Amino acid sequence: MGTASEPLMATMRAALERAFAPSALEIIDDGAWHAGHAAAGRGHFRVLLVSEAFRGHSRLERHRMVYAALTPLLASSVHALNITARTADEHD
């Protein structure tokens, strides 16, 4: 059975795939860990993104790139992101 966050996660996936052509992309809904939190009605997600687009960029720049790709969702549906952004040679 699907979850209520699946359409949002699909939208996030499409935006990240367009922006970064990742070799690996994992989006995990962490909403259950935030039940009762003031912003519990908006999504809490972990994102692992592996892309050569991050080569030469600092961790802060990589996070800014991900936030830029998800800007419309951050304004309305996503409350928190835990981002891991790596190049292929940095990925375990």
C-alpha cells in the first residue's frame, strides 16, 4: 500500500533527475520520526544524490544546488531535507 508522500517523492525525484542526471538517487520519507512536530503536516525527507554535477563544488554549494532544484516544493510541501550530495568517486 502506498503512502501519502509518494506523489511528492515522485515530484522530487523528477526534479532532481532533471537537474542532476544522477547515477544514484534515494529519497526516504522521514515523516514518521517527526509526528507531533509543529510542521509535521509538511514533509521531512532524506536525500542521497550521486552526480558528477557536484564535482568541484563544496558541500554548502551542493546543498544550495539541491535546494534550488526543489525550490517550488520547499515553499509548499517540504519542511526539512537531510541531504547527502556526492560525486561517484565519493560514494561508498
